[in-house]
Amino acid sequence: MNYIVFGIYPYIAITVMFAVSIIRYDRDPFTWKSKSSQILRKRQFVAGSVLFHVGILAIFAGHLVGLLTPIQIFDFLGVSHGAKQWMAIGLGGVAGLMALVGGWLLLHRRLFDPRIRANSTLADTGIMVLLMVQLVLGLASILVSLNHLDGSEMIRLMNWAQGIIYLRPDAANYLIGVHWLFKAHIFLGLTIFLLFPFTRLVHIFSAPVRYLWRPGYQIVRSRRGAKPARSGLQPLPYVEPGK
């Protein structure tokens, strides 16, 4: 079971994540969006969105660098395993709390605002709940890490992650005997990867870089202060094409 969950399941999840995302972008490009609910209720949105996204980006960067950087590089730079463990606890704890508070503000809007709840799908709410559970598991694992300040368990997690990337058939063996909180955290993370292309999370792959070289700009005029029409429909002004 350990080999199936941590040796085979990672490749299934990652393959589905990228393959189905490409298919969705090709077949249903108009569903590729974040489906922001700001227009329905701005309260809590800005604070929640900023805290959640900054925290998540910091966590992602920390996991990417911390798990996939070869141990030899940390040794060459003079960063001990204990120091790396303390950095993971400190920076990861702060980022995790930010993301958890922001995520709760966003989830609270989605669950308790009637208009937002009516415009939400099961996937919208479900993926947010899974992300919150994942954040709780990650923060809870800090308590376990405090009992392994020598970095021994962290090294095993690094070896597993790098073993998956380098296609090592024995990668799952590094997680034998690892605390169940870490295993649950990894399993749920892989499950989120598996569900990724079926949710709004696909907007992570999108960035508005095409805006930099588009031929024109969209002008949005405010109706604030505009004088109401006296009567009937008013003709629209002629706009020369391309202007």
C-alpha cells in the first residue's frame, strides 16, 4: 500500500493534472477562469484574497525550494539540517497562518452569503474545503517537526520528493515509518493535483502577459455623474473602426 500511494499515485496525479488541463484549455477555453465573486460581495474579499494568495505562493515556493533542492547544495552553502528545519518551521508557519486566515474569509463568504453560494458549484466549494484541510495538516505537522529538530525526517521527505522527480523506483521507501501527519499531508496534496484540472485552480497556469502586446486597450467609462437621457433611446456615436 505504501508503494501504491507514494510510489505510483504521484505519477497518476501529476499526469492527470497536466494532461487534462491541456485538454480543457483546448476544448473549453471559456471555462478557464478564476470565477471571481468580488462583484457579488466585496466585503472580506480583498483581505481574504491577499492573505490567501500571498500565503499560498510563499508555501509553494518554500516547498519547491525546500524539497527539490539537492541536499548537497545546502551542505555546500553551510546550511545545517537543523537550521533548514527551523527555517521551514518559521517561514512555513507564518505563511500557513496567513493562507489559513485568508482562506477562511473566502470560504466563509462562499458558504454563508446566499448570492455567492447560489453561484458556486460543488467543485468551487469542495476544492476550497480541501485546501483548508491541507493547510491545517501542514500547520499540524509543525508540532511533529519540533520533535525532529535535527532534520532527520525532513531529509526523508526531501529524498522522497526528489526520488519521484528522478523516477527512482524505490522512492516510496523513504516514507516508511514517517509520521502519519506527513503522509496525510502528502496524500491530500497529490489528490488536489488530481482534481486540479476539474476546478477553478487552472487559473494558476494563466498570466495576462498577452495584454502587453495587444493592439488596443479596452476603455471602460463610469456612469457616475452622467446626465440621464431626456426621453427615448439615444443613438450611439459613430466610432471609426480601429479606434
